Amino acid sequence: MIYLDNAATSWPKPPGVLKAMTGFMEGIGANPGRSGHRLSVDAARVIFGAREKISGLFSSGVPSRVLFTSNATSALNLALRGFLKKGANVLTTGMEHNSVMRTLNDLKSQGISYTIIPTSPRGACDPQSIPGLITRDTVLIVVNHGSNVNGTVQDIRAIGKIAKERGVLLLVDAAQTAGILDIDMKRDTVDMLAFTGHKALFGPQGTGGLVLGPGMDHVRLRTILTGGTGSKSESELQPDFLPDKYESGTPNTVGIAGLAAGIDFILDTGLDAIRSRESEHYEFLRSSLEKIDRVKVLPPGGTEHPLATISFVIEGKSPAEAGLALDESYSIMCRVGMHCSPLSHRTIGTFPHGTVRLSPGFFTSREELSQTVEAIREISSHN
Ligand SMILES: Cc1ncc(COP(=O)(O)O)c(C=O)c1O
């Protein structure tokens, strides 16, 4: 079995992640911050430790600015629904995931509009076109940092600089880049960063969060979830302080314990080593696939700042057919079709059939990639 679907969820996880989760379930198990007993205090320490690690990883300032959610989708919903008001305009790229596009389209009924920043068929949006698109209603720019379709990386530092100069906030969807690329919310002037725990951060599914940058005043962000927080229990009103304002209900403490261990693995390994493994995977796949007749890598020639994620089509075969053959005949797991991002496929010219996507991860070997290339060569040679 060869697993090449790390852009959907990373697998396997580092052994420390499983150990931390089992350790929590066996030795702590309690509800954090709800009761005063020692197990509850230990559970709260697990959560606080993870907040500190995430805050350090993204240079967000104080740990209480890390708000846990169940995935990137709920973090993006919190940022968009909590921040935008009637009449607001949002700028976004042509490479967004449906977690942003479906939310923005839903918000149209509340008088909120969006404008797509011109994005080339290679997948990169041009930051220099942003000033000309900003109107007096524009309050936010939302950018998918790394494409889940073809690995294109947007220049968030350049976009952040323009946003700051024009008094517009920047929300970054780091679902595909957190744990691979160096993200510094202070340096890149990112106001809100949505991350998911189960991809390159090596945590389990059901973890993620929204990180508020140092310049983001949380008074401007309404909560979209209310209820018990374990704090101010005498009050029937939602607390207004961080992070409790946004974190009602019992958290996924066992998942957060695993996420913290995933971040430890990243810090021990080093972002540079992880990033160069991604680039090596990408370059090997791109150069090998481009040599196969009838295979077209998107974009041709590859992306400039690649994650390991690569998309291709085989002339005369639908992506669905190719994906089925890879799974059934070669036990290679990949993803085909739209990848929850029809907008990206319109931008790169592969709508409505989509592409075959290979997304190797840190634990993928060169041997596995060579076998995959051979399988694709065989599949593409059959009529
Ligand atoms: C770019 C991007 N944004 C958002 C998401 C949503 O992440 P989650 O499924 O963890 O909510 C994904 C997941 O594939 C993604 O690739």
C-alpha cells in the first residue's frame, strides 16, 4: 500500500502523536477547566501547552490568541462570519477551497460581497493588482496560502504589506502550509490564520484553530458559538475574553494532546528539513511524470514554490478512471476530481473533470514514488 493523500490528511503520524493520545486517555482523561480536581488541571495543562506551541510556531504573540476549533473549515467560518458585516467587501484569490468559497457565497444573502483577485492559470495571484481592487467597502483579504490542488504558494508577505498599507485585514488559510512553510504572523502582518491539525502538523482529525495576529483586536471578532466555558459560570452571558469567548463546549483534549506531539515532531525535525523533503518529492514526481507521453502536469513546468502536492491529467483517460486503476491494480491511494476546490480548477483550466492529485508526505520514500511513476506509465500506455 502506498499512501499519497497527505493533502487530505497526513498518514502515518509520528509515533509520539499516538503515544501522547494514549497517554492522555490512560493517565488524564478529565475535562479541562471544568472542575478543580488535579486531573482536570492536568487536562488544562495539555491544552495550554499546545496553545503555547502553536503560538510559538506562528509567532502570534500570547498563547491565548490561539483559538481551538475542530478543523480549518470551522476556523474559516469563525473568521468570516465573526468579522464580516453587512455591506462589507472581501478580496480573495482564484485558488480558494470551498471552505472559503461556500462560506463567502452563503454570506452574499447577508449583503456581503467578494471580488476575485486576477489569478494566472499557473495558480498565482498578482499582489500588485490588489490596490486597484480595494474599494471603501473592502475590509478583508482572504488567501489560500498553499493550493491543495497543485501546490502553488501565494506570496502572503507581499499581500500582508499591501493590506496593512491600505488598512485592510489579512486572513490566511494555512491548511496546506502550516508545518511545512515558515509562517511568522508578525513579520508577514497576518491578522488571522486558519490552520488544521490533521495535515502537515501531524495531529489527529478533529483538531485545528484560528490564530489572531498581534494587530487583531478581538473585540472586532464576534463569536459564532456560545455556551459553557468553565469560566465565569455564575454568568449567563458569554465571556468576552480570550480564548474563552470563542471556545464553548468540551474541547477535543485527546486530539489536542496529539497535535502538540505533532508540533514537537516538526520542531525536532526542523521546518527546513521538512520543506526540502517536500521539494525533493515534488521535483522527482514533476520531472518523472513530465517524461511520460500523454501525461500533462499542471501547470506545465511545475510551480515556483512547490509543496509536494502535484496534479496531472492523462490524455484520453478521466481522472476517476486513473485513480481507480491506481487503487485497484497498484494499491496506490491518491485523490481525483475537484479536491473541494472547483474555483481552482476553473482557474487552472481543468474544470469540470479535475485532475489526479498525488500528495506525498514526510514519511513517503523515493522507492514508493518510483513505483507510482511506473504505475502511471503503465496506466497511460493502455487505451
Ligand atoms: C486549502 C484548504 N483549506 C481548507 C481546508 C479544510 O480543512 P479541514 O477539512 O481540516 O476543515 C482544506 C482541506 O483539504 C484545504 O486544503
